[in-house]
Amino acid sequence: MMKVKCCVVLVLSLFAVSCTNTKIIDNWVHEEHHKPYSHPMIIGISDSQQTRQIYEKYFVSELEKINIAATPSYKLINSKQKLNRETVIKAIEDTDIEIDSVFVTYLVSSETEVKHHVSPLNRNYSGDIDNSKMSATLIATRGRTSNTEIITLKNDLYDVKTRTLVWTAQTRTVAPESIDEVVTNVVEILINETTCKLRKYHGEKK
């Protein structure tokens, strides 16, 4: 298989990776934009600087595995600075790195979905244990509730030269065990789809 120099390609469409509990639930791309990018800045907006660095480091390291150079924002914008349009533009202008795009990921919502599960046995039971001739264990488990956390993130890609949004997508992660799982799932789904488009763009055959 011919090896080619990789670059970030604008994603025209995104689909969920079946092996994870993270899915793309919405995406949009500028219809007149088909430009590839060679060096994005990765930004993870979070109240926690630790979470920000974990996300940016992981995203950059995974891109490096497929020969895509990227810069984490924390190396150019410190924790005391606000992450906004002005600081991002200044950071790009002040660095010698030729950053041509900015990939921003931030939280849209974190919600808990409560579900009530009814036992399939004796759904209409309203008496006591003795009258129904059922065990205390069975009665105690005839119904239960469970809480499921749902995290929705927005992922925006900006063109540095035009300073415009060229692509955006929302990801939804259901019942993650940790923030690390959210990070790895989101990065995986974005990079996997980007790699597919990259091969198609360069005409590379599997």
C-alpha cells in the first residue's frame, strides 16, 4: 500500500463508530469549502485545565500516529488566559508554527436521564408478601430505577485564513464510566472518519 503524507481533510459527513457509545448526532459543512488542512490547533474548552490538557494531548498524540502534525492550545495559551476568539488569533499570530485551522471542542450539555424499570412479573401487584405467596426478594425487585449520564459535545473547525466556521458536528456519549472514556471515544470517532476521507482524497487504496 502506497504511503502518503497525511493532512487533515474537511469532513463532509460523519457516522458513529459502532464499537463505542459515542455517536455523531448532527453535523454541518460549508457547501463551498473543500480545502484540506495540514496543521490544526486543537482546543478543548473546559472548566478544568487538567481535562483540557488531557483532551488536547490525546487528540494530538492520536493524530501523530497517522502523521498529522497538530498543536495543543495549552502550549500557546496558558491557563490564566481566557480561551476566546481574540486570544486564539493572537496566539496563532505570535507563533512560528504555520497553523492553518482550529479545531474546538466544548461541552453543550451534561444531563442525567432517569428510567424506571418495571418487573415483568405481576406488574399490577399491590398486596403484601403473605397474600401473594411471593418471596420478599421477588417483591423487592419488581421495579427499579437507573440513572444514565448523557454528555453532548460540539466540535467546530475554523479556517485560520478566512476566520470562518467551515464544519461543525455534535457528539453524544451515553453512560460513560469516566471523562477519559468520553475523550477517547470522541477523538476516535473524529479521527477514524477523518482518516477515511483522507484516503479517499489522496486516492489511497486499502
